[in-house]
Amino acid sequence: MSVDYKNKGLSLLKKGQKGIIHAIFSRFGLILVMLVAQILILFSIFQWFEGIIPHIFGGTVILTSVMVVYLLNSRSNPTAKITWLIVILLLPVFGVLLFLYTQSDLGHRVLKDWTNKMIRETQGYIRQDERIRARLAAENGGVAALAHYMGRSGCHPVYDKTAVVYFPLGEDKFDEMIRQLEAAEHFIFMEYFIVSEGIMWGQVLEILARKAEKGVDVRVMYDGSCEFALLPHDYPKRLRALGIKCKIFAPVSPFVSTHYNYRDHRKILIIDGHTAFNGGVNLSDEYINQKKRFGHWKDTAVMLKGAAVKSFTLMFLQMWELGEKKHDFDCFLNVPVPSVEDAGGYVIPYGDRPLDEDQLGERVYMDMLNRALKYVHIMTPYLILDGEMETALKFAAERGVEVVLLLPGIPDKKIPYALAKTHYASLLESGVKIYEYIPGFVHAKVFVSDSKEAVVGTINLDYRSLYHHFECATYMYGTNCVPEIEEDFQATLTKCRQVTRESVRHEKWTVKLLGSLMKVAAPLL
């Protein structure tokens, strides 16, 4: 008897809860609660304890002073230091409590220990071919130095003979993704930030269920915030009923987890160890323009075929096996992977994690900006910059490099949109060019430079991606698809309006006010 997996799979899904619960347990919600609580308590203190107000005031001054000295001597990002200083000065008692709460990472200490232990135990599974690294060093010393740094911060070898196909839209990736899933014979690994019911997930789920029934090892992992907002709590159990292994990464526990910290923002699909997909496209219909939310959805992705797929396989297994005592990755990493002899250039798949001292995602971007000679063209949905990244963008433009930022014309969130605009005037003064996509929302995360190197992945230009999320991307040097990425950028540019100093001056005052106010708390959002 045949089973209608597509309809059966769709029937497993139901909407999660949003609204007030989601807001209360967000970081912004906690700040708001702390502020209201402090106002109420201070009002009560003035009424009930008039006699000891000087002592309370003195204690508050001492506490604030101690925290200021501590913050100034901490190793935090300078912009984040300023934010915390303002919060603590405005909310002396509860600001300190909020800081201690977020820094303690209740519920995430175990995750940090597991992650660091996993990296130590498994980073030797893939060895760098020194001949490839030496050949790259002979071709471009700057790129070789970047590759050395990326290898130092994790198991991210540089590969050659790996073919890369670039998809300028989510629907292009989806079409090829379906074809590759249908060809799977041994295993399918999927790690996504968002899974949501609809045409896209329905078709994918139908294939996964069929493949699982035939004995293919099918594993699906999605982020805990997806469970919080979109999927029922028992969804992994429902997938297991279809023969699909499923895990939730870091389920959200209100007041125990800080909610937005340490989210798994990666998008990885691996098929049989020889094919991998990476990029900004989640498993939801807006990403393939089957559902209109913010106009036309512009997203990008890449498909890898060749030895470099091993790095994405290892990234997935490291996340999948967190907390397990034994790791047996050999059967997935030592599979035959044919080299693509006519594939030019070099490929480095890499992951960024918020639990170490390296901001790998940000530093790869900054290195490209610092080495560029002609241009750096960037697509990003969010522009919430720390001082270092803003300086890198401005310095590249000031030394004559054409730096172009392509951003959404229709925002998905009002606050990030307003925050992005707070950077416009400063960037424009340094010669950075800014464009906004008229048809809709840009969700692509793309850097392309000098027609030679590019990055496509999940890493946005905001604090969430650069400091607080698990991310991944594909770095490419000299690959055949780099010119195609630049062609897509130029084609997308024709659908954009250019931001000028005049348009910045005439921006709505409400947007300016919102951006100015929220910039104080930008690292906390």
C-alpha cells in the first residue's frame, strides 16, 4: 500500500505560539521587564524607606563604579562595552542583574563544554593536504595566510578539485536540491535554522520519508527557536514515525536560556558525502517565493561536489553528536568522493561558533576588505555594525576600493532596518556606496571581491551572526563560479535605488528616532 508522505508530512505540522510569550522571553523583553521593575521598586523605596535613601544611593554608586571598572577591563567587544555601560548607568541594580544573567548563560554552560570538547576530539578527523596549501601560497600569499588562520580556529582545510555551483535565487537551489535528494543512496544530513510547513518542506519531507523507508540514513536538525515559534514540541517524535532521525538544537527554556544566544543559524544539506548545499535559504516557502511576505525574496546558495564536502559533513556531525560520549564519524567521512579534475580554484567550508575567542565570520570578511584592490561587493539583509567592521568598510573605501552594500528595500523587521540606517551617513562620507533592493527583501549573505574570491553562507553583518550564533559559509578563491556571483550582483543592482546623502537627510523622522534610540541597545537585540 502506497503512503502519501507529502500529505502525511504536512499533517504533522502545526503553528507554534508567538506573540506576548515570545516577546517576554526575548532579550528585549527582559530589558523592558527589568526597567519597569526598577521604576516600581525605586518608587516604593522612596515611599517606604526615606530614612535610608542616602545609604541605598551610596551602595548603588559603589556597585555601578565596580561594574564600570570591570567592563572597561573586560575582553568584550568595545561596542558591547558601551551598551552595557549605558544599561548599568541607567539601571544600576537591575542592569547589573541583567548583565550577570546574560553572562552566566544559564542552560548554556553545558552546551559550551560539549562544543569545546567536541571540537578538541574531532578536529583531527580531516587532515590538511599540505601540497594544496603550498600551491595556494605560491599563487596568493594573502589568501594562504587567511587559510592558515581559518585552519587554526577549527578544522577548516583548504581544498582544490571541488566544483561549486552558484544559485542566484532560492528557487534555483530548491530545484537542484530536489534532484540531488532523489539521487541519495546512503545518507542525507540536514541542518537548518527554520523549518516551516508549505510547498517546500512538503516536497522535501516526502522524499526524506521515501528514502528512510528504503534504508537511507536520514537525519534532520533544526534550531530550538524554530520549535518555540513554528513547530510543536513533539515534532522529532512525529518525524521518527516516518523513519527520520530528528534533533532540536538548544531548545528554548524561558528564563533558563537567554533565548537569542547560541542559536544554530546554519543551513547545511549533505548527500552521501559527495554533495553539499550551503547558503541563506531555509526550508520555508518565502525563501522560494511561494509565499509573499516582504515582496520578492532575494536569496542565494551554493552546491559543492568534491572533497570539500567532508568539511560540511564534519560540521553537521559535530553538532549532531554534542553530548555523546563516543564519536564514530569514519563511516561518513571516509566515503569515496570523486575529485572534479576540471574544477578550478580553492574552496574552504568553515563554521563560526560563539563559544570561542575567534570571531571567524567577521574576520574573514574584514580580511577580504583589507586585501581588496578593486572592489568588494556585499549583499546582506542586516547592517548592525560594531566599530571594527564599520572601520574596515570605511577604510577600504577610503583607500580607493569600490565598496558597495546591497540591502533590502522592504524590511522584515523595523528595528534592524532603522539601525542599518544609522550607519548610512558615516559610510557614505567615506565613499561606501549603498543600494536598496526595490522589489523586496534581500536575505542573501554574499561577499565578492576583485573577481577572484567570494563568500556565500549564513553570516549576516549584525551582532547576532558575528558574535552570538553558530554560522557557516563557503569561502572560494579562483573558483569558476566567482564571476557568476559578480554577474548576479550587478544584475540585482539594476533593481535597486541608490542611497544618497540627500535621501538620508530626508529619511522619516520616526525611522531616525527609532534607530538612534535602539542603537544604544544594538548588541543586546
